[in-house]
Amino acid sequence: MNALALYGRYVATSLRAQAQYPASTLMLTFGHFAATAIEILGVFALFDRFGPVGGWSFGEAALFYALVNIAFSIADLLTRGFDVFGSDFVRTGAFDRLLLRPRSATLQLIGHEVRVSRLGRLLQGISVLILATHLAPITWDAAAVATAVGAVAGGAALFAGLLVLQATLAFWTVESLEIVNVLTYGGVQAAQYPLNIYAAWFRRLLTFGVPLACVAYYPVLAILNRQDPLGAPDWFLPIAPLAGFVFLGLSFLAWRVGMARYASTGS
Amino acid sequence: MGAITMQTARPYLAAFRARFQLMLQYRAAALAGFATQCWWGAIRIMVFAAFYGVHAAAAPISLADAVTYVWLGQALLALLPWVADPEIGQAVRTGGVGYDRLRPLDAYSYWYARTLGWMLARALPRAALMLLTAGIVLPLVGLGEWAWQPPAGLTAALLFVPAFVLMTMLGGAILMLANVIVAASLNERGVNAILTPLVIVFSGSLLPLDFFPDALRPFLHVQPFAGLVDIPFRIYFADLKGASALQGLALQTGWTIVLIAIGRYAMERMMRRLEMQGG
């Protein structure tokens, strides 16, 4: 069985398990939708009271918000195994079992658990995207669609990279460090507003440290056919999401280093 | 008379203290929560600063007050009743609730005391760290305009004391309702899924309530969740003062009494038809 078919089987098993409790699954999905949707209420209330900020209307800001949330929800669906890696695999010694199987540990971790409830955030992101399309001057031509898909893919790669790094830390710390939540959930929080409203040190961090701006801010400028008020060249805007894949690649390099020094907790 | 009251209160105080001391052991969790809340607060403040830079006159409170509001909110985040007490769900699933039924105590007060201990023990260490960082370190490193300001005068400080006590008691009363629903439905996820967004939006944790469209004010200012964040914090920086501050305290008191009464009634009914799980 090739890797893709095996992953398909992991997904099917996981979905079957959740289908055993349909009411609970539905309620969790709805809850996740509601819990993530309240943020857009806050964004709306601020724009409603103060008017446009940094040259952005609510509809345009909603586009940032939508793409970041869609990207994060996809990463969240794919990386549950990495998210709970420290607590459920390293600490318990369950990772030894994964290593004994003739398949890559990465594939097994990706297939660990695909949570239907996470579709709540995805649905929320898509709803906001539709709203933004109505409110802002967006023409969804081929180039804009391609840029949006690239942004979501790059964003998903970036968030997945952060979760792989979180898991990598567990090789040293044994426990899952929730401190990485600052960058994942906090990153979603930061990237759902346009970058140019932030202070300079924070903009630099979001561009060169954890390149969230490259998967949200720059591609959205390209979709809206706007120039960067901060002066990034036009050609750079649509290809900026590549930074997300570079980040994911670097995260997996770190993961390899961690794997090489893995010693079982031996229980 | 006093001695008799002390005698009756003793088991509840003991339950409170036991839970409080247990929760204080989770230092790593407190540190992680603190770091997350610093980051969150910084983003919130930068967003506020950007909007105030455009049109400060449209804001219902000054930027300095908004900054203090954010830090206070991050410091006391764990005091918000947004998830049911996890031990209650566990006690019902494992049958441990049976022991609680056998104790010669008032079941509601017993759970209430434990829940308060859980909330305060999670909140206070983080609040102390946050006060140190946002209230003392930030001004020392020259970032005074982004700092957590002291209360607006002595009256505000004195009024904030009952406001804080009431916000804690109100939070406990709301959590008790959630706990009872968890115990009746054997599932905390559904309750939390609904409770969390409700609390975040209507308490003023997401945004001070006056930032929402003006038409909603009459409703937002009388609903129970306002007593958790919006009212006490506005008393702190004297946006609510004099008669309106007393009105705020009255609203907190009223909702606390009503919700405790509803919670007691619901708990009694739930306990009567409770089926033991496990063995």
C-alpha cells in the first residue's frame, strides 16, 4: 500500500470512530465554529466604531482574517499527531511502537487523528471569505484565485511547521510545551489584521522570524491589486507564501536532528 | 454566634483551601499561560493603538484606560467562567459524586467552594506575574504609556475591592450552573462549546462592551456577563463612578444572587435523579 492510500485509511478509520458519536461530533464542530467566529465580531466592532485603519476597510481586513483561518484549520487537521506528540507519544513511550512499524513516523503522526470538529474553523473562514468578497473590491480572476490558493497552502505549511517544531522540542523536554501556542494561535490572532498597523519590531518579527506576513499580508495585497504601503516590490507579493514551505522544510530538518537523539522514556 | 458561623463554614473553607493549594502546584502551566497572555495582550494593545491613531474621538474610553483594561483582562483571564470545572465531569463519570452525596454538607456550597478555589488558584499567580510585568517592569524600561496603570484614585481602588469579590462570586455562580449541566448530561464538551463564546463576547473580554455598536448598549449593560469584566474594570479606572459605580455593584450582586438561586434549584433536581456511574 502506498503512503497516500495508507493515509486515506487512517482518515477513514478516524472518521468512522467519530461517526459513532454523531451528536457529540456535530456539537463540537458547531462549538469550534462559534468559538473561532467571535473574533470577527471584535474586528467588525472596531472597524464599525473607528472607520478604516491603515488604509484598510473592514471587507479588506476580513480577507486577511479568512485566509489565515482557512490555512490554520487545514494545518490543524493534518498535524494532530505532532500537536500531542510530547504528551501522547514521547512521555508514554508510544513513539517506540511507531518507530517499529515499517512506515515513516511522519506519515503515522499525520494520520494520527483527523478531527471533524476542526472543520468548524474552516467553515468559519470560508464564511468570512464570502463576506469579504461581497464587501471588498475583489475580482476573483485566475491570478487572484491562484494567489489565494498559494497563500492558504503556504499558510498551512507554516502553521504545520510550527507544530512540527513544537513536537521536536518534546524530544528534549518530554512534555508538550504549550508555549508554542503563542506562535500558532497567537499567530492567527496577529495575522488576521493587516501588517502595516503594527509597530516596526513586530512587523519584522512577522516577516523574518515567523513569516506569517508572507502567507497573509503580501498575497492579500496582490489579490486586492494594491501596492505595499511599506514598500515591498510588486513581483514579491504573489510568491511570498513560498516562505511557508521553506519554514516547513527547516522545521523537518530540526525534527530529524531530534529524531537522531531520541531515547525512549522506557516504560 | 460568630463561633457558630465559623463552625458551619469550616468544611467549605477547608475544601476551598485544599483545591487552592493543589492548583498552585502547576507552576509550568501558570508560566505558559502567563507567556501566552503577555503576547495576547501586546497584540490587543497594538491593534487598539492603531485604531486610536485613526480616530481617537470615536472611542468611549481613553487609550491609557484601554491599555489598562487589556492587562487587567489578561491578568484575570483564568477567573472567567468559560469552561466547567473538569473535576465535576470526572466525579460524575467515575461515580465519585456518590461520596459527595454522602457528606453531611450542603452539596451546592461544597462544590461552589471547590470551584472558587480552582478559579482563584489559577488566576492569582498569573495576575501577580502580570502585575509585575505590565505594571512595574514596563514603566521601568520606559514603556510607561503601554503599562498597567494603578486605579484612578482612592475611591476607585476602594470600590474595586467589592467589584473584584463580586466578579469572582458571579463567575463561580455561572460555573456552578455549567457544572450542574455537565453532571446531568455527563459531557462537558457541549457545555463548554456554548459557554466559552458567550462569556468571551458578553463579559467584555473580547472588547469593552461600549466598543460594540451603540444600539446594543441597553442590552449589553444589564446582562449578567457584564459583571465579570466590563463593570469591575470600568470601576477600576473610574469610567463608572459615583452612582453608576454603585449601580454596577448592584447589578453584580443581583445577578450573583439570582444565578446562585437557579443553580441551587437545578442542582437539587439533578441530584434527585442522578444515576451513579461506575462502581
